Amino acid sequence: MKILLIRPHSLVPAAPPPIGLMYLAGYLRHFRSNLEIDVFDARVKLAPAGEVREYIRRSQPDVVGITAFTMEAEEAHQTAGMVKDLFPEVPVILGGPYPSSDPESAGKDENFDYMVFGEGEVPLLQLLKVFENGENPSTVRGIQFRQNGNLISTGPADVVDNPDEIPFPAWDLLDLDDYFRPSAGKRRLTNPIQMHERGMSVFSSRGCPYRCTYCHNIFGKKTRFRTPENVIDELEWLKREFGIQEIEFIDDVFNLDIERAKKIMDLMIENNFNLKFSFPNGLRADRMDEELVLKMREAGCYRVNYAIESGSPRIQKLMKKNLKLDRAREIIDFTAEQKISVGGFFMLGFPDETVAEMHQTIDFALKSKCHTASFFILTPFPGTEMYNDALEAGIDMEALYSDYGAVSKNLSRDVPASIIKKLRTQAFRKFYFNPVRMWNIYRTTPNKFALMRNLLRTARLSFLGKEY
Ligand code: B12
Ligand code: SF4
């Protein structure tokens, strides 16, 4: 049996290696030695539709799996259409954040035979068995499929309880040079000041117990941690097998178990790995301590993002993030003082948020020692509590898939979208037009060329009033 796994080409600006697909590939081949796995990452190849179609035709797959964010839904539908056009009998399986958060939209397209919600390893393996043995797919949990014209949903997926048992991503199936070469046409990793070309993402835990109303629930609310030893084995393997020099830890909250985080740092130091690393998608600032920051720096960390989102205690409560803002400020400043480049993530436009509260957020950023700040306008994603609340309140949430790169609906009710946009532009200007901050940014950034290129890009976008 041959399975073709595809990541579509879309407006997503960065092309880090497709870790979700490669985890699936690693898991499948561990359990099915007779399986041939072909992976086509149309995003990194910048492949137009014709090229994707030609690839599918040449691959002659028995099964096709497609991954997609919501903002890539259009391309995922198009890809499924191509498969059905070329090979009407080949089952098409859709997975990733899009079907996990919006099964209803995905389910409208008959070109998707199966949709997998959340963690994909177990359901995908079970589906392949079902295909081979001609069994009924209703025994596979965590999927949606069509039977006699009806959509059947089988509830939450079975997950791998001990994530140490999941094989490392099957990076050997890809030409990793595609991701290291600057000519890839997209940014490679997503850290704006990436130090080394040979960078790789590492996912060391699955799931997050917090319930922020704007967030996804792909890996569940019970966090499953890989042991520090298992993470260290992966780092050692990445260095040895692929010459990796830099890591992005992409857990939802890497520091959820602070003692585990410290142990990983200790082992990196003991093993003298000499790897540079960063946290591109945000640590929880109120679960950090000074000792962890110091260990991180010693182990090779040069860039941290803290996901603050709002400087208003009322909004923190409403969005159920409940971040302790005083502690967050202390740890941001401490981290910056250790010469680690610190990025802050902030959002404007929460439901019921007032202009004064947006100013509180901007002031928080301005008064902090953050080297960089990203001010996003809230994007309510299907499937989130915030989105469902808006639907219940009778707000029309229809939107184009492509709008989910940034801002699909303004939920702030009393503050018009134009004002939020203006505040955001002001926030960028005030934050970056500060000579002390500019000097600090310059001083702490190891890769000064990347820094200048990205600052110019951010400044241009903020002046044009465009999204990051
Ligand atoms: C890391 C991360 C980033 C990093 C990427 C860095 C990097 N080097 O990879 C950064 C910070 C850059 C980022 C950016 C964005 N991100 Co992001 N990100 C994540 C995060 C935390 C982890 C993604 C990941 O790699 N997971 C690990 C792999 C193993 O999981 P996976 O790819 O989902 O695959 C698993 C399953 O989904 C499933 N699966 C996936 N594909 C398939 C296919 C088949 C056939 C099957 C059966 C199963 C299957 O099985 C896989 C293995 O279990 C997720 C949240 C999360 N925990 O998932 C958000 C998340 C994916 N991001 C999200 C968004 C919206 C974005 C942005 C668009 C935000 C923005 N407005 O800028 C941008 C994207 C644009 C860009 N700039 O690239 C949303 C997507 C929501 C949605 N419905 O589309 C998520 C879910 C977070 C959220 N808040 O809701 N992100
Ligand atoms: S925003 Fe962060 S802390 Fe909140 S639920 Fe999502 S991953 Fe967890």
C-alpha cells in the first residue's frame, strides 16, 4: 500500500519542516513495514496547482492524506478535488488544525472521505488497517466519514498515552535542504532572528490544560510530557543524522512542568550540545522562574517569546488566560537582562474590550524590556469557545478561509475595526521608534543581518497597515 501525504502551498508565509506529517510518517512505518510513504510539501516547493496535480498523478497513491490550517482550507479542498479527479477510488483523508477546529465546513466537501480530529497517529494507522481489511470505519475513534450519504462522527481520538513511544519524525523521507536554503522563497523557521541555517522544530509535550477562550484543543487538555531523556535523544539524533545546529521548541507551553524544563536544560548543558535554540510560539511567563531562565541561557537559548496577549486584568479573566501580569513583567525583564532576546505577543480586539484596555496592553509592552513586540488583532477561530460564544450571541461569523491568517471578525462590539487597526499601527510605531529599545535589540541579537532585514519588513508592513 502506498500513502501520499501532502501539505498544500498557501499564503502561510513560513515553511518550517512539516512536523505533523513527519510524525505520522514515522509512526506509520514503525507499525507497517509493507507501507510505502511519499511526502509532498507543496508549501516549501512553492508548487502551483498544476505541479501538485502532476505529483499526485505520478505518485499513483492508494491513499492520500492532506494536512491544513484553516487558512489553507481552500488549497486543501482543491488538492482533494485533484485526487478525486485523477483517482476517484482513492480514499482522501484530511487532518490537522482545519478539520480539528471546523469539522462542519470540512464535512461539506465530498472529496474528503475521512476527516481526522486532533492527534492523528492512532486514527490514521487504524484507518489504514480498515482499508486493508475492508472493515467498517466506525470502529476508528476521532474521525468523521460519510456513510450512505450521512456524516458519521466517532468522537474524540485515541491518543498515545506515553509520548516517548512515538517514533521521532521521519525527517529522512524529506530533502531537508529545501528547508535550510534561503532561496526556498518562504522564511524557513519562524524566529525572525534565526542564527543558523540548519534549524529544526522539536515538539516535547502534547496538550495544554489551560482553557484560553481563543485557543485550539488539538492535543487535548491533559498534557502528556516526553521525558527529558527522550527529548535529549532526539536532539542528539538531529545533530548526528542531519547536522542540525538550531532548534525551535514548539510545545504549547514548554515550561508547564518547570522541573522537567530545567532537567532538559541540565542535560543539554551536561551533553555539551552546543545547539542554539528559541521558543517561537510563546512560553507562559507566570510559570517561569529565574533559575530556569539562567539554565536556558547556559544551554544555548537566545530568543524567547512570552505570550502575554492582554495587559488588562479584566480581559485576562474574560479570555480565561488569567496570566499573573506582575509576575510576567518581572520575568520578561529578568530574561531580557540575561541578554536573551525577548519577544512579547499581544492581541487587541477581545470581545467587550475597551479602547482604554487596549491602551493598557500597549503600555504593558512599552514599559517592558521586550526587545520585540507583535501586536495581533484577535482572530476568532472556529471551534474555539470565543467563536462559539459569538455564534450564540447571534454574530454572523461567516468568513473566507484566507481571512484566518489574520482577523476574520471584529468581536469588540463597541470599538470599530478601523480604530483597532489604528491603535495597532500606533503600538508598533511607539514600540519600535525608541532609540533605547533599538540599541537593545541590536546589542542582544546574534544575527544582525537577519535582524535588520526583519525589522525593515515589520516597519514596512506596519506603515502600510498590513498584518504581520
Ligand atoms: C508551533 C506553532 C506555530 C509556530 C510554527 C513554528 C514552527 N517551527 O513550526 C508559529 C509561531 C510560527 C506559528 C504561526 C502561526 N500559527 Co501556529 N501553532 C503552532 C502550534 C503551537 C504547534 C504546531 C505543531 O507543529 N504541532 C506539532 C504537530 C505534531 O502537530 P500537527 O501539525 O497539528 O499534526 C498533528 C495533528 O494535527 C494531526 N494531523 C496533522 N495533519 C494531518 C494530516 C492527516 C492526513 C492526518 C490523518 C492527521 C493530521 O496529526 C499530527 C500528529 O499528531 C499549534 C498549536 C498546536 N499545539 O498544535 C499552533 C497552531 C497550529 N497555529 C495556529 C495559527 C492560526 C497560526 C498562525 C496563522 C497565526 C497568525 N495569525 O500568524 C501562524 C501561521 C502563519 C505563519 N506565520 O507561519 C493555529 C491554527 C488554527 C487553525 N484552525 O488553523 C494553532 C492550532 C494554534 C491556535 N491558537 O489555535 N504557529
Ligand atoms: S493559549 Fe497557551 S496557555 Fe492558553 S490554552 Fe492555548 S496553549 Fe494553553
